[in-house]
Amino acid sequence: MKPFDTPPQDIVSLHDYRRYAAKILPANAWHYIDGASADELTAQHNQHAFSRFHLKQRVLNGVTKVDTKVRLLTEDHAFPLLLAPVAYQKLAHPSGEVGVMQAAAAQDIGYVLSTLASTLLGEVIKYKASNSAWFQLYIQPQWSQTLQLIEQAEMAGYSALVITVDAPINGLRNREQRVGFCLPDGIAAVNIQGGNQPSSLEACLAVAPTWQTIEKIISATKLPVILKGISCVEDARLAKQLHLSGIVVSNHGGRVLDSTAPSINTLRAIREEVGQEMTVLLDSGIRRGTDVVKALALGANAVMIGRPMMYALATAGPLGVAHMLRILKDEIQMTMALCGCENVGKISGDILHDY
């Protein structure tokens, strides 16, 4: 099956895009995008965990319109959504990161570009409109290369730095191993060409970043710094001590360490630990507008969308991503209206049942 020029009419949810992507993508790309670590328990639980939280529907609530605007860092966002940093987006569609940025701009949704993008970071940001553009940083083995990436992001106009800290080594990607995953010709991490990459577990651990590395980066950049990959209260406490601009509660979509807790299960305790001042985002497992509202009720300021973006890109290119975002935006507004929340500020733990 080939990608569609426009989204098929029977796609009415984010789950539908996964069904189409499985038929369109070659096995090499499909198992990289859809797969996770080891037995993929965490990836499965990330989605299923949302079902244990139950929304309160409020009737006769008088809501006539819904305001979804939020403020993240110093920026206004039309919806509490960002597209997550996902590597090698040209695996899904030739338009790659440019196509995704175009879709994000069309829907006024923030976009976070991966260090492992298959398009130059300066090229992608040309397609930004009123939406926000942040840069995700994988700390490189050579400090000079890390600084170079930060400087490039600053000069290009990215407005925040999102440092992924939960993947000092690759997860045990059994699905990729079974199909012998390799990047096709013409697809590469074009923003980090050159430099020596560690080739063994010991070599990776020898150059793995620490909390002191994060302190050095904070001192080296003018951009707000967010840590992505916080999944326990202990690390949230250390992040707060560094006076970071924000954190992303995330287990990397289950792609690094299998059997970690679903992100939504750790969110409330992490929010209580860091207080209300810090920006807290959540990713891993979001598939419905109800999921987004539940995340906000448990303490998130916004959420990130990863795999569904890639499924939509594979199915119908940039138009697919824009359509996927429109579906999610409509679901968020519908859920807020039925829960009696006329704006995001009204979303709190009070809209969840206690049982």
C-alpha cells in the first residue's frame, strides 16, 4: 500500500492511523517506529494506564465555549499539545521533519525537533509560523559537539532546549534486531555528522552525562532548559534543585528500559514534588483527547505526541499529521465541555473520580 494524498475517510481516531501505517511502511521502518524495548510491557502499559483514571461528566454545566490556550515557559500555545522529538522522520515520509513542521504550523501546535533529525535544523525552522519550535538535545560524547548543537539551535531561532536524559544507552530493541534494522540510504542524523560515537556499552557509560553536565549546559545557553525523561520523584527533586525551566515526565515511550512505570502513574507525585511553579509536560501513551485532559488533571501543563505523529506522516504525509492534530484538538475540546471545564485552568484533580 502506498501513502495517500489525503487522509482516508475512515480515519476518525489516532488508533486508525496506526492501522494504516502498519500496511504502508516497510518492515524495517515499521518496527523501528512502532517497536519498544524488550517485551514492550512499558509501551503497552503507557496506553492502558489511562483507563484506570475516570472522568466526572458534569451535566447542565452552562459551558458555551471552550478555551484551550496555555502558557508554557514564556510562550502562549493555542492547545496544551506539542509534537514530540522523534528521530529520522524521513523513515515515515520523504517530507520528514519539514512536513511535520508544516503540519504543526498549520494547526498552531508546538514542535520539538530531534537531535537525530533527518533534516538540517536550520531548514526545518524555516517552516515555523506562529507555533513554537524547540530543540531536543542528546548530549554528545564530545563537549565541543554538544556546544555546537546548542549554538546552532540558538542561532536558528529555536526558543527552548529539551535535553533527553533517560537514554544514555539504547534500549533492548528486539523487534529491530529481528528485522536487522538499518537506516536506508539517504537518511541520517544530518545535524551530528562527524565525531566519534561510542560503540560499546562500557564506552557509552564512560561518557554518559550526569547532573553536573546539566549544570554546565544551563551555564552555556541563554535558552530555557527542560529535562525530558524524568520518571520518579527522586529525580524530579534533583531537577528542581537545579532551577530548571521544566521537565517532561516520560519513559521514552517504553523504548529504553522495559518494565518502568507508565508515565501517567508517576505524574501526580512528581507534580507534588516540584510544586506548581515548574512547567511539567507528559509524554508516552497519549492517544485520545480524554488522555490529554486526564494528564492535565493530574498535574501536567501540556503533553507531547510521538508515535501517532509518525503513523499519520506515513499514512498521508503532512496532511495526515495536520488531520491527526485536528482530531486530537476536537477530542480535547469535547472532553473539556462535557466535564464542565470552560478553560484549561478549570482542569484539576476535581474532575477525576477518586475510586
